Amino acid sequence: MFSLIIEWIGTILTLVGAVLTSLRNESNIYFLNLGSFCWVVWSILNRRLSIFLVNFGLLLIYFYGIMRESGYV
């Protein structure tokens, strides 16, 4: 049941992040990060390497974007 909840939360957060991106809202990156994090957790629980690799890669990319926007990179 926990896995199903994480899966749906990740899906909703990712979709909200995509909508915010299309609206050019700067908070999109936070929703996309949270969605990817949920999918990383889900992929570990369900042993799905492909989903893990895609979302872990996205987390790294999004994290770099946050660091760049914050002036740390």
C-alpha cells in the first residue's frame, strides 16, 4: 500500500511540476524534484532499475539547476 501511495504522489507532483514549467512558474523545479524523489523511492521498493536511473538522473539535473539559480555554482 505504501508503494502505491508513493507512486501516485510522485505522479501528481511530476504532473504539477510540468504544468508549472509550461506556465513559466519558478516553483516548478521543487515539484519536479519531489516527484522524482518519490519515483526513486518507489523504484527502490519495487526493484525497478530503469525507473531508478531515469529519476535519479533527473534529480541530479534538477539539483544542479537549483544550485545554479541560488548562485552556488
